[in-house]
Amino acid sequence: MKQFLVLAASIFLGTSVAIAQSPPADGDAAAWCEANMNACATWCESNPDAEICQEPECD
């Protein structure tokens, strides 16, 4: 039973951290990415089509 509780708590905490490591829905995603470069890069790996994750094209 203790193993189940530890597993459930681990999944819950891991999910909470993953959700917390994303750009704010009502804020400035570009500013968030500049302030949280590692979290932004990790988030963009899972969300490559997001506007903030698009690299500017070279002219």
C-alpha cells in the first residue's frame, strides 16, 4: 500500500511540475521564455508548433 501511495504522489508531483513549467496563458510568453530558457526549451520540445517555439526565418 505504501508503494502505491508513493507512486501516486510521484505522478501527481511530476504532473504539477510539468504544468508549472509552461508559458503563462494570460501573460507574455516571450518574456517567460527569456526568463526561463531551460524550461522554455523543454516545453518547446513537446510543443514544437507553438508560436513562441518557431524560430525566425533567415532572409
